[in-house]
Amino acid sequence: MPTSKTCHSNFLTESNHDKSDDYDYIDDDYSISPSLSIKDPLIKCYHRHIREHISSMFMRYARLLQFNQTQNEINNTSFLINESKALIVAGHKLVFVLETLHEHLQHSTKNQHIETPLIHLTRQLSDALTLFVRSLKQFSNQNCTNIQKFQHDTQMIMNVVKRIKQQCSSV
């Protein structure tokens, strides 16, 4: 039995899979759909990646908040822009993992019309990220003249991320 705490790269191609292996080395129990096994290691892997990207976004957001509290120098704009870009990248990675999880669920249940709160939140996050990219462009072009809108858009993203985190914790 593997001792790795992460998913294997050859996970889907293993043909002589040990049927008695219940993946006890993965501690979390996640079930998205009643028709899927609670012990589905791929879903656990998706949730692990979701948690990692959420943590990354919270870290970036915390750094942005620190910047906003100590915003004394105009040359810190490059720091703000770089951290914002990193937040956007982490957000897009989270959207990708959530969309991939949704595709896996559709394939696993053979239902092409699964509509869950998580999918709705994924769309909201994607839309919020799109607005944030626009705000970041305006912010960088106007040399920090609209910091309130920028902060509001950042907060909108994090509100959706918090709801995604809650949704993933409740399954």
C-alpha cells in the first residue's frame, strides 16, 4: 500500500489495483454525490487541491490587507499589483480544480446536468476574478486613484472563496 499523502501520477492507469485497499492513509472523508463512494480517492485528491488553492488565496489576501494598512509609499504599487496578480492566478487555479471536479462528477454519475452549489460558486468566483482583472488594470492605469473599488472587488472574491471553503467543509 502506498504511503504517500498525495495522489499518485499513475492513479488512473493502475490496472492491478488492490481492491482491498481502502486508502486509510487519506484521512478526510468527502462525498459530493450519494452515488459516489465516500472513499473515492480522486475526490479526496480534488478536495486536497481545493484546500491548497484556498489557503494560497487567503495568504495572498492577507498580504494585500497588510499592504493596505501600511500604504505609505507610492512605490509599493508594484507590490500591490504583483500580489493581486498572484491572487488572480491562485483564483484561476481554484476555478480549474473545481471545474475538473465537476467534470469528474458528471462522468462518474453519467449525469451531464449536475447543478450543485459548488458549481454556482465556481461561476461566481470566475466572474469576480474577471471583474478584479478589470479593476486591477484600471487601478494600475490610474495610479491608485480608485483603491476603494479595488478593495471592494478583492473582498468580493474572498467572500466567494469563503463560501466555497464552507461548502467543501460541509460535504
